Amino acid sequence: MCGRFNITDLPGLQGLLDYLGIDLQLPEPRYNVAPTEDILLLREGRGDLARWWLVPSWAKEVSTNYSMFNARAESLAKSPAFRGPFRRQRGVVPMSSFIEWRVEQGKKQPWVITNEANTIIAAALWDLWEGEDTPLLSCTLVTTEAAEAFRPWHNRMPVMLTREECLRWLDNSQPIEPGDLMLAPVLKEDLQLYPVNRAVGNASNTDPALFKPTEPAIVLKSSQ
């Protein structure tokens, strides 16, 4: 599962944009980004703001009755909402870190997860809903089963792509099979995890000071 993230390392984001050949104005740093907010979605050759909660093109109305901010990798080829976008509407969402909670001493403790580059490339799907006057571009983050080392924090994790995998994922002219190794539950690079202030549980709390480590970081080594 991935329900909150930060986009704060703008030089890292610029490096990714340069690699992908996408020219756009960098956004302002953002903390505690939550579902239904507009986020930066990168597609082949372009970047746009998209609502983080996928609304299928065939939906009768915009609704949050069903959880659509994550898409399980195991179901991409079967789900009515995701199988079309999986074939031809793939994108990525850049993030500096994401947040997961685990129960410690009876309380939910938020942890920030990042990599050495402070630039995580999260696999995403998008769709365009045209049920009203203004078309709505929306997206969902693809998740997979957690790698073994990550399971103490959550049983799911976002699909984090390497730069080379990102190019393949964005090339919608080439099919990707549900069993592709890029969707596998493995750590492709080292991750750093550290606990932060419990106040970040409220998505309206976006003070950068709340996201500073309260304890030294733990490093999860790549399984590749």
C-alpha cells in the first residue's frame, strides 16, 4: 500500500526529467501528499497534474466509494478498471519518499522510506474521464507484495522502477506481462527508513520539521 508521499528533492526530480526528456517547470516541494490530491504524473514525453485516485473512463460519476489510489500488480490484467490502462496508459509518479505506518507499543508509528538518490520512480496507471465539461486526468499507484525485508513495515509496497525499467514502463507501444520481473516483490536498491513525528498521520500537517528523523535510519539492503 502507498497512501502518502513527499516530493521535496527538486534536483533529483530535475535529473529524472532530464533523463526522460521531459521539459516542465518544477513544482513546489510538498509534504504529506494524500489520495485525491493533484500530483505530478509523468507519461511518455510529458508531465501533467493528475488526481491521485483513478476514475475509469467508463465511470458514470467521480466517486470515492471504491479505493482507487492503489492498483495491485497481481490484478492489473484482470481488473475492469485497470486492465485497459495497464495495456496502453502507463505512467510514473516521482517521489522523494513515501510513508508507511506500523504498530509500535500499541500506537501507529509513521516511517519515511527513501532511497540514496531521494528519487523514487513509482509505477502508475492513468485514465481520462470525460463525464463533465472539463476532462479529469487521474491516476493510481501500482503496488506489489512487500519484499521480505520490508514486511515488518507493511505487506504491500509501491512498485519502484529503475530508470531503465521506467523507459520500458512508459513505452506503451510495448506490452508488459503481469509476471514481468519489474513488478516482482524485490528491493532493487537499498532503502533508508526512519520514524518521524506521529503528527504526520493527519494529512493536513505538512510542516517539514515533522518529517525529520526521530531515530537513526535503518537501511534495507537491495535483494538484487
